[in-house]
Amino acid sequence: MSKASPLLALEDVHTFYGRVHALKGISLTIAKGEIVALIGANGAGKSTALMTICGRPNSGSGRILFRGEEINSLDTDRIVRLGISLVPEGRHIFPRMTVRENLDLGTYLRSDHIEIARDLDQVFDLFPLLKERTKQLAGTLSGGEQQMLAIARALMSRPRLLLLDEPSMGLAPLLVKQIFSIIAEINRSGTTILLVEQNAFMALKIAARAYVMATGLITHSGSSSQILLDDTIRAAYLGG
Amino acid sequence: MFLLALRDACWLTLLAFPLIGFDLVQKYGETGKEIIFEWQAIGTIFIGILLIRLAAGFFKRYRIYRCPEGRLQEAKLGISNIVSKVYRLFDHRLHQRPALVTLFALAVALPFLPRVSNAALDVLTLAFIYVVLGLGLNIVVGLAGLLDLGYVGFYAVGAYGYGLLYQYWGWSFWQALPACGMIAALFGVVLGFPVLRLRGDYLAIVTLGFGEIIRIILNNWDSFTNGPNGISSIPRPTLMGLEFSRQAKEGATTFHDFLNIEYSSNHKQIFMYLLLLSMAVFTMFVVERLQHSRLGRAWIAMREDETACAAMGINTTLAKLSAFGLGACWAGFAGGFFAARQGFINPESFTFIESATILAIVVLGGMGSTVGVTIAALAVVIIPELARGFSQYRMIIFAVALVALMLFKPEGLLPAKRRMYELHPDDPNDLNHENQSVLEVTRQ
């Protein structure tokens, strides 16, 4: 937060689904190279915040700045073009395409074939399981593998900012651990990450800073260690 | 394997039964007809299919498979190598070309063979129009996954495009044809805008309405379209300016005069046949290429998951509009050809049943499969013609055949690989998987 110009900044963003006021003015910033967690209970508006950044739907009012550029009224594809990549909640892989075809679609906007091949190798290093299954239809992968594929696919676009929506959803504890260590590794190699999670403990372990949301508002923010120690937050979101 | 063959033979015989299993005979001096069962024909079919299926099952072992170490390996069985090569000519993707070229050559040669009647050519010509329509709708429904029940509207736009351009400005077929495609594509995009946010059932209802609106406008705008009376004496296409009529119009030459041969009505028929054949082949080629293009991948991604598609940086608005536009464009071409073939059009030709037929072609053929849709189009036009002998029962027979096919082969005749997973996830042969451990993996 101390840095002069953050990679992403939300300023008093409101989002509406029809008449439902889902985001009631949230502000947050993410600096380059950071990993920031956005935690909160069901229906707090975490996913909406993420989707609003991606322009699905666009924000009703307020400003979203990415690298100093206003993106709040752009279409999703324009936003993705600027270097924001989303791993949607519930994975959203293309089930009737092979693993390889899924990854190829991640590079839809790129034409630097040599670099793409290099990134593919990197992604396979990160997720060796996927390499074994390149020709398998993505819909036949297990839940954990699908989550890995979704993250790998997002990485293939070489994003400046990676938005992860509930990567631990519906996964076995062991797998959750594995996914989170991979997320930390992706961050170490230079990708900025905004992580939305219900599994607040895990998220706070790998994130440097965190925002806590409730009913469409950001109620707390601070470093992960601060938030982990905050009694009211512990009671509300971390199960005591 | 024998049991499998027996099963398939039973199903196919059951499918064939309504078509060839019985005959309706009108007895002299009696009213009504009598049903005669053709047990012999049914028996022949059953045994024939059984043998073919057994043979096919045998050849199937010649498929290339990947062994666990990852090496490509061809299984070797005792039968002569030639047989396996012939089979692979048709089986393996890379080897499909010679087979297609052979089929194309056969189709070109067909009108010049003896004992091929004008009527048969006429049916095939119509079938080729449906091939174009089916492949066009396949772009919208099969690739982009947008259920369009008003496709006939664009077909009508194409047909009336040519009809009206001729009537008001005297445009020739070749001048009007590109215009038909473009006007229809424009209508496609116009329809696309209001339905951008709709999917599935809602989209189907809006497109259904759109198709009807076009027909009703054509029917009621008397001063412009001549209403239910339609447009008549639309000229046939010419070959480089040569006409296929007995007597040329002023300033024109006829085909038979030019070549100094006797006039024959066959020429016209053969010309239309070859024209539509090349149009159908051209469409197949373009649609197949489109499918593997960047745009095609965007369509398929959109059909699979719209949110993820947008997250890939694909402009879904553009993808949808282009699918509607390009799909409609082919309907426009088909309409132009239809008007030229009939020489007469009226709104009656463009009712909802046409949309349903074209959609049936796409579903029967296997959504997203170019070859499958082509075969289905030919079947859907030709089967009712073959069943003409049953007079009023023929459409019932056709319907029974369709229902049976959908019950027993829901993925269509020649499905695109992707659909196999959805409908037969347990059949490891069809999944093209590298390793079989997939079956142990939990499915979503």
C-alpha cells in the first residue's frame, strides 16, 4: 500500500445486480508482485468484487484503475487483453476439450509462439499431472486436476495480475495444501495475485495482506498476521 | 464380439423395418390398401448387417494405438496387410482425403451414368441445398451452441433476395448470389443484437419468432413481395452467360446452340446438379476450415462455457454475431440456389417445418461434425423420397426412423469426438484417450 502507483486500485466501487446492491463501495489496492487475500463469509461480495474487476458485470459507480488506466467500463475481453486473468469460481474449464486445447485457449490473445511453448513447459513443470493428460478431455479430470488446469490455463495468457476465485472449493484438504503451495510458487516467480477464499486460514498463510469483506463492504484490512490475531475476525471467519 | 455384432444387427434391422419391412398394395377393385410384410428383405438385411458388423469389428483391431510407454504402435493381426490399409484409408483422419476425393469423383460422374433419371438428379440437387443449409446451421447450433429455430428466415431472405433483385432490377443469378449471402448475413447480425444476452430456451423462442416474422412479412407485403402469390419465372442460372432453355432470350445464346448439339432438358438438370454439388463441397470445405480456425475455436469455447470464454479474452459479442452472420450467410446462398432451382417462390416454402428439418439434420448428423451433417442432410431428403411408395404413410415412417435413431444413437450418425464423451462417457474406445486410467478418475 505504501507504493506510489499500485498495479490495481479499486476506489469506492459499487456493483448492482439489477436492483440488488451487491458491492456497497469498496476500495482496495494491490501492488506489483504482491499476493493479497480477500476473505469473508458466504455472500459477502468477494466473488462479485472479482467479477467486477473483470467487467462481468461492470461496476455501477466508482473507479477501477489497472496500471493507472481506468478499466471500469471496459468489456471483459479488453480487460483480459490488458493482462488480468481470472480463474473463475467452480473452475469453468472447457469440459469437452482436451487438456491441451484448454491450455491453447489460454493463449488466445498471444501470437508469440516460441514464448508460448516456453510457458507451456513452465506450466507443465508446475503441474506435472497435466502433462500426462494433455490429450484427455478436461471434463474427465478429477476436481483437483480441473482446478490445476484452470490455473494453468490462466497462466498461459502470461497475466500481470492473476485473480483466483475460491481455488480450494470442493477439494480434499491434502489437495488444498498442494494448490496453495503452487499459488505461492506462482507468486514467487513474479505474478501478482488477488486471492478470494472462504478458507481464510490457508489464504492468510500465503498472503502478505488481506481484506475482510462482509455484506458488500470491506470491514477490515491489514497484514495477514494482524488479521490472524484480530479477535473479532477470528470469531467471525476463522472459527474461533 | 459376435454378441456385439448381433446387437447392432438387431437395432439396425429394427430401424430399417419401417422403411423396407412392409409394402402397401392396392388391390384391384378394392378400396384401401393391404400391408404385405417383406420377410425376405428383412432377413437379407439382418444377415448382411451382421456380416458387415463382424467384418468391421475384425478390422477395427488394426487401429493404431499408443502403448503405455508412449510409443505409437500398430497392432498386427493375421489378415493381409492390404485389407488393413484399405480400412485405414477410411478410418484414420490423415487418410480421409483420398476417400473424400473418390466420393466426390463418383458424385461428379453420377449424372453421366446410364439409368440415372432426371427425377433422381432433382432429388439430389435438393439434397445438396439441404447440405448447405445443414452446414450453415451447424455453425450456429453445432459450433457456437446457439439454438436457432428460425433459420428458415434467412433461407427465405436469400430466396426472396434473388427473386426481388431479379424482379425489380433484372439481376442475373450470378449477380444476385453474393448479394443473397450478404443480405442474409446482415439479417443474421440484426437478429444477433437483441439476443446477445439470451441462451438456450429463451434464444430458441426469440429465433422461432424471428423466422415467423419474416415469413409473415413476405406473405402480407403484397405491393413489394407479391404476397402469397410469390414470385414466378425466376430465371435459372447460366453457365458463363449460356442459357439452358430451348430458346434463348434476346441477345443471349443457349448452351446447346453454343456447343452445336441437340437440345435436351437433361442438360439443365445436370448443370443444376453439378452446380449444387460444387456449392455443397465448397461449403463443406469452408465450414471445416472455419471449425479449426481461431474464430472456430472461439465459438466452441463459447459453447462450452461462456464465462471462461470471456476470461480467455475472447470477445463473446463478436463471436456470437459472427456465428449468426456466417450461419445466415450460408442460408442466404442456399436460398438463392433454391429460388433458381424452383423458378418460383412463395412464403409457403419457408414455414417452421423447414427450420425443424434443418435442425433435425444438424442433430442427426452429430452436432459440430461436418461429414456427419452432410450425410444426415442427404439422408433426410432422400429417405422420404425413397418411401414415396407408402404414399400418405411416408412421413410417419420418416418420423419413426428419426425417433428410433435419436433413442439408440443420441449423439448422431457421425458425431464430433467431443459429443461422444457427453453421451457415452463409458465407452473408452471413443474417447481417444492416451491412457485408460481416466476411467478410475472421479467424474464431475
